[in-house]
Amino acid sequence: MSQQETHGFQTEVKQLLHLMIHSLYSNKEIFLRELVSNAADAADKLRYEALTQDDLYEGDGELRVRISTDKEAGTMTIEDNGIGMTRDDVIEHLGTIAKSGTADFFKNLSGDESKDTQLIGQFGVGFYSSFIVADKVTVRTRAAGHSASEGVLWESAGEGDFTVETIEKASRGTVITLHLREEEKEFADDYRLRSIITKYSDHISVPVEMYKEGTPEQEGPDGPEGEKIPAVEGAWEPMNKATALWTRNKSDITDEEYQEFYKHISHDYSDPLKWSHNRVEGKQEYTSLLYLPAKAPFDMWNRDRKHGLKLFVQRVFVMDDAEQFMPSYLRFVQGLIDSNDLPLNVSREILQDNKVTTSLRTAVTKRVLGMLEKLAKNDAEKYQSFWGEFGQVLKEGPAEDFANKERVAALLRFASTEGKGSAETVSLTDYVSRMQEGQDKIYYIVADSYDAAANSPHLELLRKKGIEVLLMSERIDEWLVSHLTEFDGKKLHSVTRGDLELGSLEDENEKEAQEKLETESAPLIERVKTALGDKVSGVKVTTRLTDTPACVVAAEDDMSTQMMKMMQAAGQ
Ligand code: ADP
Ligand code: MG
């Protein structure tokens, strides 16, 4: 009943395999990170399932990963006793890519190898990275809780297809054998392998073991009568500390370990920009380890994109992508939370409205805002690079998070008439510190593009008076200013609105001049009004323009011109 079947890989997998083999040649060893990472995930999943179903352990609760090589055969084997896979699991997980936005990702590849290489790093290649070094991969697996006769053999040369076959497999878990390509045989070298494995498994919480050969019985060199030294048997030795990284003391963890751990949980190949690791005791007890990525993921704007933290309860992994702990405008944050207050059998539904969740979310949000504030203060350059990647997401903050509105607002950056071109570098705090004497408003303009904003006739008078104006032109900006109406007690005021409300910045002479102009121009105004009819709600004389003869403005209680355009575009 072996039933060997041949299946074709999903198109995207074929593309991935091709691209990977041709573009990741300078970073081949990452396949070990991926396979060790998967084995550790499999152990995590089993531990979680076994909480309610103890017999899944089948009498073997010592979860571990073992790596061995066979120099003669030119193979490397990675074996775990984790959750394993059923035949259906194998066909699905080792034949398709489950990430949201995958098809789009492949559509957007440029064909330019160096650019695509960057992208593939962000995408993450997972199990398929085996084919970077192997020309044939064999997977033997059996799911926990299934009988020995339900084992599965998967095999592929990484081209168009793979085979699956039902086999006997007595032990639970997964064994992956890589048949190394001729030029990759060096990976079967024990010494080299040990150093790579140490690097990729230090932060992993299950033991990752390699076999240490014993010594044969031999004539002892020191014995007075040359007596035999007894043989020492070989043994499996752990290559890592095998304690969950976040439970260790901060001072004992190296930056490299933090970085590797980030890559393990985020599937991102770049180093993170910054991290924050905290243990909290007292009313709530939890540990959080939060990372700011250096680069936005390829699917940042995909609505179905999974995000959120990994949730552990008392060090047991419970779920990925627990989005309840992170507001949507901080969805770029990666990391984990390990709570002592939630029940081990917690589900997404229970998390939904749970007091512990709410208070953890509040605490974690504050932690991230604090991390960003610190970065902005101590390393403006890094903050600017963060802003370039995630600024447009953070702009959703004032609308979403009322309680932290002011803190989020202080983290925003804008282009301005006092800034450096179109780059968003000016904070509201900078703006306020430069306000003119008597100025009580923060002036801004939202337009379709930076150029349209910077060259708008609405700026003329303000420019003449040396008043700074924030220049906004991103899609999200209109949404932002409709929720962020005040900062530091100063109102945000659009320069395209009816009245600039310059207050005491308007001098007496100007007021007089305005009145005089109004009387003198009354007949002209009448004629323009008649000519335009009900196309406009009013025609006014203004002193706000210095070079341009006329401009269209929105009345104070109207939608701004930009909002109108948005509504029109949405078919309203
Ligand atoms: P990811 O780990 O991001 O999900 P991978 O390509 O690395 O992507 O793995 C795909 C899937 O294959 C995993 O999600 C898991 O379901 C399954 N898998 C891979 N390796 C193992 C393993 N050692 N044990 C059990 N399942 C595995
Ligand atoms: Mg993986």
C-alpha cells in the first residue's frame, strides 16, 4: 500500500526554487537556519498539542534535533522528534507556499538578479532552501498520534515535481536527508558543520545535537605496562544552550544571538534595526522581546498579511501572529510575549476580550513607543531610516490610538518649507520650536504631490511672513490630519481653508488694506460672482496671495480639496 504518487510543485514554488538556486549562492549556509528553525517549530507545536493530549509524546518527551553527516554518501541528515506531518500535510506544506501575497511577490520580480536577491531574502525561502546545496532531498516523517504505518516518504530533485509514498516509520517526527551537490560536499565536513550549527542554533530552545565519535580501545601510552585504555562510546552532544533565549539574563545574551533569534522568528534575513527585551514582575508577569525590522516586508500593505507577536504562556509556545497584542499601526513590530497570567489553553477567541490581553497590549504598545522615542532621540539617522520604511504605517496611529495620540504625533516626520526638499524629516516638536512670535497654529497643506504642495499659491503669504508650512502629499496624510487636529496645544490648520486665522500675525496696516481693497473691488467681485454662478459658494478679496492673481479655497466647514478628490476617486 505504498501508493507512490507524483505531484507537480505549485508554479510559485518552481519559480522560488529557480531563483533561489541562482541567487543565494553567496549565502548558502542559510539552509541550516531554515531546517533547524523548522525542527524547533515542530517541537514547539508538539509541546503545545501535548498539553491537552499527553499521549502524543508516545513515551518520548525529550524533544531534540539531531544533525549528522555521511561523508562517504555525501549526505547530511536533520532529524527531529517534533509534531511530524501526515501525507496531506506533506503534499500541502512541501509543495506549495502558504504565504499571503506570494503570487504578487513573484509578479513583481524584476529579472535583475541583484535586486531580486535582495527581495528573496525578505521573502524567506524556508524548507525549499535545502535545494541550494542538495540535488535531491528525501523527507521521512510521521505525525504524532498516528500509527507507524502512516509514515510518509517525500522525495524531489527540486525541479518540477516531487513524489510521496506511504511508509512504515516507527518513531514520530521528521528526518530530512540532503544529498549534497558535488561542489557542496564540504558541508559534510564535521568541523565546518559544527561552527555553522552553533551559529544557527544558539538561541533555539530545544537541544540541537551532533554525534561525537568515541575513541576505540587502545594501548595506553602512559600505562607503566602499556595497559589498554577502555573504549569511550560515542554520544549525542548538544551544540547549544537549549534554553529559551528570552528567559536568559540580558547581560548573558550577545547581539549576535539576538539577531539570529530575530531571523528565526521573523523569517527576515536582514539584521533588525533595534530590539527591546524586558521582564516584568509584579501585578502582571511577562517577558517581552520586541524587534524593529530594518526593512519593510514585501507584503507590508497586503491586507491579509499575518502580523503580531508570537505568544508563549509560561515558556510554552501557544500561537504565531497574536495580533491582539499589537495595534495595527505598529504591525511592523516582530517578537514575542511570554505571559505567566494567561491560561495555557488560551485560544484566539479567549484573547479577543480578555483583561490580561488588554493590559499586555497597553504595556507592549508603550514599550514600542518608548523604543521609537529613544531611537529618535539618540540616533536620528537610524530613526530616519526607520521612518523611510514604516512612517506611512505609523501615520495611522493618531486615528487608531487615542490614548497615545500625542506620543505618536511626536514621532511623525514631515516635509516642510523649512525642511530638506521632499524628505520627511521635520517633527512637530521642531515645528513648534520654530514658530513665530504670536503664531498659535501649525500650518500645513495636503496636495497630490510634493511639488504641488511646495509650489502651491496658498503658501505665498505665509512664506512672505516666514511662517513654516508642513508639506503633505502621501495618501494617508488627509486621514492623518482629520484625526490629528492638535499638537502641544496648537491647532493644525490647513492653508487651503477659507481663513488663515493669522491672529496677531496680521498687522493693523494689512487689515486696513484688506478693508480698503474689499470696498474698491466690490464691483469686480460682483461680476466674477455672476460669471461663475453656482459653481462657487463665494468670491472674496484676499491679501494672502502675493504673486498669483486668484486661487480656489475650501470654506471653513467644507471638506478640504484633497478629501473631495479622495471621495470622488472612491466614487462618492
Ligand atoms: P515556514 O516555516 O515559514 O512555515 P517552511 O517552508 O520552512 O515555511 O516550512 C513549510 C511548512 O512545512 C511548515 O510550516 C511546517 O508546517 C512544515 N514543516 C517543515 N519542516 C517541518 C518539520 N521538521 N516538522 C514538521 N513540519 C515541518
Ligand atoms: Mg520555516
